[in-house]
Amino acid sequence: MTDSLDDAALMRYSRQILLPEIDLEGQKRLQQSRVLIIGMGGLGCPASQYLAAAGIGQLTLCDGDIVEISNLQRQILYTEADLGRPKASAARERLLAMNPHIRVSAWTENASSESLGSALETHDLVLDCSDNFNSRHAINRACRKARVPLVSAAAIRWEGQLSVFDFRDPNTACYACLYPEQGEENSEDTCSRNGVLGPLLGILGSMQAVEAIRLLSGHNSPLSGQLLLVDARHWQWRQVQLRRDPACGVCSGVCA
């Protein structure tokens, strides 16, 4: 990946370059950036599409699942022709078709604590688009330890949330400060049991892409240290401040 933008790139990204907060230097930063997206479901599909279109230089897609018919209501990268295929592989093909001038890697397995540790050495930012607490806590721990920024979202039914954990600041709160590692997993509270509105995932995934572009182009996020709550049923938005928990095992283990 070169440091310069050719004429075709200047034309492709012209509307983005016109933004004074991005400009040429910001676009070059995006071209040199490497993003790990964990979970290629309802959040990962729109987030990856917008990051690919924005010209992020390297996207790594991590998901161990295959495409199923029940996914198609909200996972907008896939079609019936993809049924039975690994999500990460199918998504890689779609994204490269959208923008063949970036690099896209498919990681067709679920992330583990060990694999995350090595992966974060070569990535600048992580999008947590996973759908379970165990994965979110493993991602949080790995990003906290590596001091790699994490953009996290989740949704169920008509409600969703978005947070930015900019671990480049060692004093920032982490996901475990918000949801302790013990006690919050509820096997009844899942999308497969309770449902989820597809467009809500599209909104949150798009917002994850906004935050990734903001951070990677050299700006701080107004959502860093904040939790944004969305109620799509009544169109209510609420933002609350996150505070670092002195008793958090993740923060104390990394930053003591």
C-alpha cells in the first residue's frame, strides 16, 4: 500500500476528501489503516461495507459461522446463493467487488484469546460486532491489553447500544467496567429467542463505521467513555457517561 493517492483514488473518495476533518491527509491515514472486524452478522455487514467504500487499506473479517436462511433478514452482504458458505469468505468476495483497491482477509474461525493477542499486533482498531458476552469480554480484554481502540455495538429487539473504548488512553473505562464478566450472561436474552429489527443493526453498524473513520483519520471520538442507548421503537436516544470501575479485574490487571 503506497502513501500517495492516484487520480482514480482522488475521484473515488472525493466527497470524503472534501470534508475538512478528513482532507487528503485523513484519506491517506485511512488507506494505511488496518481494521479487524469480529462478527460478520447484522452489525459487521454494514460496518464493513462502509469501511470498504471509505478506502480502509486492510480489513480482516473474523467469523466462524456459515450463512443460514435466518440470517438474510438483516445480514445484508449475503444472498440465498451464499447459504452454507462461511460468512467471512462470502463477505470478502462482496467487499472486494465493491472496492478492489483495498485488501480484505477472511478469518473463518471464531476469535479466541490467543488468536486475538497476535492479531492485534497488526491492526490499528477493532470493531466488536459479535453477538455474545463471552466474545465481547475476550475482545475487550485483548484490546485493553494491546491498547488498541475498540468500537463496540449490540442490539436486541428494538434496542441497541454503541460505545467507543479508546484504549490509547490508559485511564479510559472498559467494557467490563460497564458489564462485569460474571453474572450478566442470560441465555434467554438472545436475538434467536427475542428477535431483532434488521434496520436497527444497519444503523448501529453504520455508526461503528463512522467512529472507526473518525478515529483512524486522526480525531478523538465524542463517544469515548460514553454509552449511547437507542430505542428504535420510540426513537429515543440517551447518552450516559462511563466511569472506570476501581474494582474492574480487567483494568486493574492491565493498568495496575
